[in-house]
Amino acid sequence: MSETFDIVLLLALPASGKSEVRRFLANIEPERLRKEFHIGANLQLDDFPYVHMMRRADDELAKLGKARMFFKAGDRPFIDAKDWGTLIHLLNEDYRDLMKKNVVKAASAADLLMKRIDKAGEKAKVAPRLAKLDADTWKKVSAALEKEARAMLDEKHAAYPASFDGKTIVIEAARGGPDKSSFPLQDPLGYQYSLRELDPEILKKAVILYVWVTPEESRRKNTARTDPNDPGSILHHGVPMEVMLNDYGCDDMDWLEKNSEVPGTITIRQAGKAFHLPIGRFDNRVDKTSFLRVEKKDWNPKMVADVTAGIKGATDKLYSLLTAARK
């Protein structure tokens, strides 16, 4: 068995510390990262940029006097909650492109992205929307999105490694449901639905590193981190409060772990097959990670030690569970 994880699903409510954890791991020497945390050089996938670009498309449509297609308003939830599945199918495509090192030659990166969003939506049982735009509106929206879409596409291609040996793919996402929901959450909300939509090749290899915070702490940190001048930033974007309460007012990870068929795992059923994904929790209910936003030279050594112990405890548990499952 490899001493590093193939795929880590980095999951948590918004502003829980996922991006800070990624930043922390990115600043650990590769040999130490491999030996102490069982994580190889990171290849990272994240669905937040797609949320941002769907909001951008809506904003451009609104400027043209057209109806929004994805969100009820600029600060409100999805019109169709099945778009949680749209995001997963975009991640699935990114994963397959990564494994095949698929470089797409596109005259317009925005045209490509808009077509990809429609295609992913169809897989989530959402009828195509952008394809229904008249030619002039499509052209104007595409032109407005081109710069960001091109940067996303170039970054995606640049991340393809020469070899996957010793690499760990880290897939970041957040899911949840309305405040005070009962469990299990109903499709298409929560982790149970979104994990079930993942490519089976991901489910076969994945472990879950869950950053554990309360919904109240998630909302507090979301407000604290928000920079309205940097809405596309991984570290500084803010989630609108209505979305925090209705989409992330709770999550179902605790319920899923308590109701799993195998202790220490999450059970996901897909096409008649059960996948048991090992789960390790990094307890961030008392904030351990916000200091990681500053320059590394300013990191407090005691805080670094606390984060190290917390993440290492979770990844050691994951590695032990994975080792036992593969015997």
C-alpha cells in the first residue's frame, strides 16, 4: 500500500478552515508532508470557482435586462437545488481531465465553460439554460467572462503533473441544508447526495478529511473573512447570509457517520454498490486556523503546533482505517 492517500475529500461548511488547511499543507516540506500526514504533493480541485462563475454569468445577464439563470438573486440561493449536482459533475470532468492530462484548445474559454456548465447540469437532471440564450446575449456574456474563464482554464492545464507517483488529489467542497433541518437531508441537499454523484473512480480511492465547526461558527467566520472587493478569492470570498442559513444552516456529516455500515466511515450507495469512505475529523470548533491567512513568517509557533497536532490526528486515523480496510 502507498504511504500517501490517492484522493482526499476536504469537506466542511463554508469558512470552516478548508482553504487555510490547504494553505498550511502547501507550506510543509514534501518529505515531512508524506511521512507525517500521508499526503503527497497536492493536485487540487475545487467547485467554488464554478459557483463564482455561475454568479458572474447571472450578473451579466441582469445587466442586459435578462432573467438570472442560476441564482434567485445575487445574494440568494440556487433557483434549482439540483445545481449542487451540476457542481459535482464539473468536478468529475476536472478529475477525468486531470487523470488523462486532457488539454482543451478553445478559441474562447468562456464559451467552453458555458457549454460545460450546461452539460454538467444535464447530468444533474437540469435542462440546458445557457444554450437557450440568443446569439447576441451569449456573445456579450461570454465576452464579459472570458478573462476569468481563460485564467481558470490555463491554471487547470498548468496543474497537470509529469507523473502521478506520490501525488494526492485534494477535492474541496461544502454542502449542507437549511437551519434546523431533520435528518437525513433530502436530495439534492447535503453530502449524501453530492458524494453519491461523484465519479466511482473517485469513491474507490477517496478518504474524507472533515473540518469540524458548528454552523454558528461557520457563519461568524464567513462574515469575518469576507472581502467584497475580492469575490472570486478562495481565501476571502463571502457567502451571502441567506445562503448560509438555507444551504449551510446544518450539514449531514455527523448523521452520515453515525449511520454508516462500517465504523469510522461514510457509507455511500451508487448504482447498487456501497462505498465506505474513511473519515477523519479536524476539530476546528474553537478556531485554530484563521491565523494562517497572514504571511507564513508571521505564523505563531504555538498555533502552528496546535494545527499540526489536529490535522495529524485526523490523517493518522484515516491512514489506519485505510490500511485495515485493504488487508
